[in-house]
Amino acid sequence: MRNAAAVLGIIAGVMGMFVGLFGYGWTSLVAERPEVAEFWTFDSPGLVRFVSIAAPVLAIAGGAMARYRALWGGLALIASAGLMQQAFSFNVATMFPIVMAGLGGVLAVAAGRPDEPKSHF
């Protein structure tokens, strides 16, 4: 389960980088040229800019930590999924990074040490 969490977290982080690049770029374009805001705008551009950077980094770091520090890695993955959902909402562009980060987080938190019979709680 730890390996699956690691792979899901890293893939979610890479996919989240593309979503973050679009989100940060769009908020920058709207700030530079307000007339394009008539097509589509975010409610909170500051949150979108923060999440565009923080969520993919949390997903990649959580995936990297999932094998050795499953609880910390799992919490980072769940936080990444929650941040992406809060800033970008659940849509066709964000469904895979959100679901992969969330599932990876649940798998990492649910995983006990493979060589010990007890979990990390």
C-alpha cells in the first residue's frame, strides 16, 4: 500500500503542476488584462496562486515520504487533495489529481509498517 501511495502521489503532483500552471497563469493574465475576466474568473485569485504552487509540491513530497513516513506522507497527500478541491473545484481538469492524491493519502494512512504487526498510530 505504501508503494501505491507513493506512485499515486507523485503522479498526482505532476498532473497538479499542469493544473497549477494554468491557474497561476490565468490569474496573472486577468490581473494584467482585466477584460479577459469576462470569459472566466476565480473567486479568490490569491488562494488559486497559493494552491497552484503548494498543492503539487505537497503531493510530490507526500508521495516521496509515503514509503518511510506513511502517516506524514498520507496527511500531505490528503491536504494536497483538499487544497486542489477548494481552489479549483472538482471538474474535468482536476478530477484525476484530486482523486489520485486523496486515494494515495488514504492508502498511506491506512498502511502499517510491513515488517511490524502494528500500525503507526
